[in-house]
Amino acid sequence: MQVDDQQLAQKPRSNHWRWSLAAILMLTASCDGSEGSETTVAASATTTAGPTTTPEPTATPEPSPSFAGGLPAGPHPVTKRIDGGVEVTVTIAAPLWYGEPNGGFLCWGDPDDSCAGPPDGAGLIAFNDREYFVYGDPCRWSSTRPDTPATTANELVGALANQASRDASAPEDITVDGYTGKKIILHMVDDVDISACDEGSFALFAVPGEERARFSQGPGQAEEVWAVDVDGLSVVLIGLYYADTPQNAVDELRAILASATFELP
């Protein structure tokens, strides 16, 4: 997320250039021995001098977002698709996160860096779709999309646990805002060459109307998937980080995931 550069006001020109010209002309006239010329130059200098102009103060540029200058602590809505879906709100405790209201994501760190990018980024992405088509192979996603979608947390996490080119943790039961669900941590295997994958993407799943709704930002990215069943609807929150992501960022990310609250349509 970039901040527009600020334009600085130009300082007004001073009268110093006029006096320099007058001095040159006076010297020239003196060398010529012409008294009239000297008088003319003196008068010209007197005419052009004028009062000294006080330079106007330059505009003070607004500071760029700093590494510690993100969203204020407190609740923030993160779901992108809210028509007919569940509104998801998470709570941020530290000022190192940035994003847009209902933008579908949050990012940790410097806004000038790519969101959740390697080698040490972190982020969160939120989905509230009713159907998730988990690819059999995230590198060969174009030919391994299933015909039947996952519609519950258990179905989604079960499909992810069996996805190719992944080192997956054992699924865990979770409860978020009083609703039950499943959690799994997915690691990309070391020998994956993302550039050699279909269209250069290592993709997790599709949703209705959108292929590659979720794909990895870079090699080695871990995806911590929290899937929650909310009154018959599915909410999926994915925490993103790497082996080199600072532990405090991972801890904050997990606290944000656990803080989620859900509002039914």
C-alpha cells in the first residue's frame, strides 16, 4: 500500500540576481569612462532593488507510513464478500497491521513491502463463501479441481490434509466466538518450483466464480487454516507466515484469528 508523494512548495526567487546584473553593468561603464553610463546604472540599481521578499514557508510533507504505523488497536471488519455471507470482525492489539475495511485481508509489517511476502512477512486472508473447491494438487490446480465442493469445516480441512505437495499438521478442533470448527497448518514442500506450476501459481482452492481464490505468495509460506461452521455457513480464516517471520508476529496473528467474531446476514 503506497502513500502518495507530497509536493513541496517552491521557494520564491529573491532579488539577488538583479544586484549581480547591476554590478556587472557598473563595472563595464567604469571601464568605458562614461559618466553618463555610471549614472544610468546607479539609477537602475536603485530602481530594481526594492524591498527584500520574505520566502514563504515550504509545505511540510506528511510522513510515510512507518513500520509501526498501521491500523489502530481495536476491532476491524475483514470479510470482502458480505452479501448473504457472514460478517467477520477481528481485533488487533498491536499497531503493526494494515489493511482496508472489508478488504478481505490484513498484513503485518512495512506497508512498502508486499503483503505476507517472503522471506519474513505475515498476513491474514478471510473468506465467507458457501462452497470451497480444494485442488487435489496446488501446483496442478487447473486439472485437479474436484466436482464436489467442501461445504463444512470438516470437509474443507479433510481435503486440505490430503492435498499433494504439502506437509500438513494433524487437524485440530477449535472454537471461535462460540462456533466450532477445524484448524490445520499447511507447509509447502521444499522442492516446489512455483514458476513451473500452472500459470505460475501454487493454489489452495477455488470458490464459485473465482479460480485460485487463494494461492501462496512465495516459497516456504505456511498457511494456518481456521475453518468455522457458522449457522450452516462456512468461514475460512488463513494466517500466513514463514520460518523467518518474527515469533511476535506469528503470536499476534494467532491472537487475531482467535479474536474473530461473526455476524449472521
